[in-house]
Amino acid sequence: LRRSSEAGEQPLSGVRVLDLGTVIAGAYAGAVLANLGAEVIKIEPPEADPFRSDGAGFLAYNRGKRGLGLDLKLPAARAVFYQMARQADVVVDNYRLGVRERLGIDYPVLKEINPRLISCSITAYGRDGSRAPRPGFDPLLQAEGGMMAGQGGAGEPILHTIPVNDVATAGIVAFSVIAALNARERTGEGQEIVTSLMAQSLTFQLGEV
């Protein structure tokens, strides 16, 4: 992506990420990118990411980031975000479907500001179908994706205490962002990435389903 003769430079050095992720799936994607050397700025509302109450878990899934509180419902805060987007490479979020549009920070808007920007959005169920607008979180997707039943076998469904779908989604998002950054090196243009927790739930159980 960015080559340098400087010893010790990390693969994503020089890449700036605006991280709108909350709880685990979106937030951990930003942490993975930070681990690879990206400058990741976590943007959360003034009342903070609700997952902060988890303490150590929050720190683990958000390590390596800088932080900024912005109420994106306010025009002045959106203006600040737009200015940041002009100088950013990537925006990651895991809002419910339609939230970025309502805030005025969806990909078509940001593309006008910065055509080289890469945008990645994670939802629970994707953009199509009757379930698309619904919220969702890892245990629910473990149930609906069949993972709990698969682990329970003939007995009661079993919940993985590790957030399997969240972590898998974070990994896929980081991989996808890197692929998009490589594509931008060839084309000069950014792009939009869209995925869901359900997509990972089914993809990673492909052998079983």
C-alpha cells in the first residue's frame, strides 16, 4: 500500500481511519487496522460508546486509537467531521441501516467531499429484505445463524461466550479495507464496502450449512 525504506514502518502507516464503530464488530475492525499501523480516530457521541461500561473489554476492542467526542446530529459537529473526511482514507461504522443517511454522512455525501475515501458499513442483516432495518448483536446472530443449535447438537442450544460473529466481521472488514486501499492505488478512487453479521455467520459456517 505505502512503501517506505524506513525500518520498522508498519503496513498501514500513513492511512487515516475515522472509526464510527460501537460495541464490538465495528470497533474491533478499527483496532485491527490500528494494529497494522493505521492512525485510527474513534468518533463517539458525547455520551460515549455504551460499551465503555464493559471496562477491560472496551479497552481490548479499542486499543491503539485516538478519541474524539462529536454529536453528529449537530450541524457544527458534522462540519468538523466533513473536514476530517477530506483528510481521511477510510470511514468504518456499524450503525443500524439508514443512520448514516439520517446524519448526512453516508457514502454518496462523503464521496463528494473526498472521492478517494473508502467507506465500510456493517449492519446486522444487510441492506435488502424485511430484516434489513432491524438491529442485531452477536448472540442473536449465533441463534438465527444456527451456530447455537449446531454446538448444542441433540441438546439445548449453546451460546459461545466469545463473540464469534463480531470478531469474524471485524477481521473481514479489515481485510476488505486493505483490499480497497490496494485497489485505490491502481484506480485512484475510493469505494463503498457493505457487510453484515449474518453474512459472516453463514460464511464461516459454510461447511456446516
